[in-house]
Amino acid sequence: MTTAGQMALSVWQPWAHLLVKGIKDVENRRWRTSHRGRLWVHAAQRLDEDAYWALSASGVPLPEHLPCGALVGAVELVGCVRDSPSRWAEPGAWHWQMGKHWELPEPVPMRGRQGLFRIAPPEEDR
């Protein structure tokens, strides 16, 4: 898999899982982006436990174990608006609208970064 140089975004679990599964069609951010196209989803080291249990209790399908600290898939970023009708859109946030989604068959361990970042070649990701 050649991802070096492509753009990625670190997202806490279980949100990263929901994005690459195509369940969540909007990522909420405080800032907008002009990036469009493929965006790799990096599952951050942090798990949002409250969200995990609330989503599970509401019937959203989640596995018992979610990978952290790894690339887990990609989405197609198709727009960035403030007024998305998505059930996942939070008021006041920028709504990064997702189109297609791809889940990797196996997570690829790597360090994440804040904001949008370019994926480093494996020898540089240390």
C-alpha cells in the first residue's frame, strides 16, 4: 500500500471506525478545509469511551476492540459546509462531508498528528 505523501486526519475512535464503515457521513471540525478527494483516516491513540458506550446503547454497531494508533481506511472528502443536514452534524462546526469510504483489511500502525497531515514514508514515521 502506497500512502506516502497523501493527506490524512487523526480521528478518535469510535468516530474513525464509523467514518471508514460509511456509517458517519460528516466529520465535525472547528476549522474548514479546501482539501477534496481521498483523505486517509488515522485512528488516534485516544478512545472516546463515553461516545463508544452511548453509541453502542443506541444500537450503532461497534466491535468490542477498535484499533488505535493506526491508519484504518480512507474517505472521499467532497465538501465542507456549516449547514449539513446529516444526523452527525453538530451545530456551529464545520461539516466535512464524506462520499465514498474504504476500510483497510488490517490497520497500519503509525503515528498521527494534529490537523491535516501528509503521510510520511515508513522509514520517517518513527
